[in-house]
Amino acid sequence: GPRPGLIDCKLGAGTGNYLEVPAMTPAQCHQAIENGAALVAGYADKGCNVIGLGEMGIGNTCSASALACLLLNESAQQLTGLGTGINIEQLQHKIKVIDQAVKLHRPHVVNDALKILAAVGGLEIAAMTGAYLRCAQIGLPIVVDGFISSVAALCAMRIQPQSREWMLFGHQSAEYGHQRILKELAAQPILKMNLRLGEGSGAGAALSMIQLACVLHN
């Protein structure tokens, strides 16, 4: 239900099963991107001068790994990790599922980041992608969080390469594919703390370092 400070942008009870159909319709993906963009614009209007984004989700490292596979044209074996904590048997199942999804959607998405996002992404990843794009449009520095946030950053960069200039990378997580994504983004993470949590925790920690750097510079 409603809570103070909570903005409800829910577009449904979840995405489609990407083993059978695209996760989102083009219209849903576009609306999620617009929702993220609108939230950023609202905070900028209130005087915000830097923004850090994280996400909360169960199983969304699966979506992030599938996105990474299609964006980088690499295998699920290379880009899939343990997330917040599964065993080796579960990891092999996770890799198998992502492999199946990638094989299903690859012929239809080619190298189109928007089509890839709609095919295997999550609504929260699409919203972050839209937020990053709007940050770049209005000149608002971004602090990118962990693996999932960095995949959204890669989606944004593929849609609009100039958006990369506005991104600072909070940390390098312990998640298997994160280092590869950071390399693709030519990113130097501010912190390396072996985090696995996500949820904006690394971006929040790095923000303190950014503030310290500004104080020292001034």
C-alpha cells in the first residue's frame, strides 16, 4: 500500500517469462524507461546535483546476466554468478536458464539495446536505463551501483554513447560478470569491497568518497 516517500510506478505484477516470450512489450519497456527519466527530472528540479541508483529484486541477477550475454555476445557461463547466495547446483540451473533465454531471443534482437532490454530485462533495469539517459541529457552526474545497475548503464550507453561521460562507478562487486561489464564501460570503480548486496549500498558508500574529494579539492 501507499507509504510516505514511496512513488508507485508499477506497470504490472512482473515481466513475462523470458523462456517463452519477451519479458516486456515495446510499450511496457518504453514506459519503464520514461518512468525512470521522469523521477530523475523531478529530483533535479528540487536541486539534486548528483544521483545514485540501486535496485532491489529477487532473481534479477538472472535478467542482468541475460542482458549482458546479449549486449556483449558472450556466454552465460562467462557472465553468470551466484547472486546473493545460491549453491553450485543452483548456479548450473541458473546458467542453463539464461542460456535458453539468450538462444531464444538472440535472432530477434540483433545488437539493438532497446530490443535486448525488452526481451530479457526487468522493469527496474529499464527504469534505471531511462534514469541514466535523462541524467546525461540534463547534465546530472550519476553514481552507478553494482552489477545490475552497471548492466543498465551499459544499456544506456549503447542507446546513447555520450551518456557514459556522466557516469561514476561506485564499486566493483563480487558478482561474476560485473568486472566484465566495467571493462566494457572503461570504468574505474571507486571502491572494491567485495559487496554482493546491491540495493544502492555501493553507490551510497562511494558517494561519501565523492563528497570527500570535493571538500579536499575546494
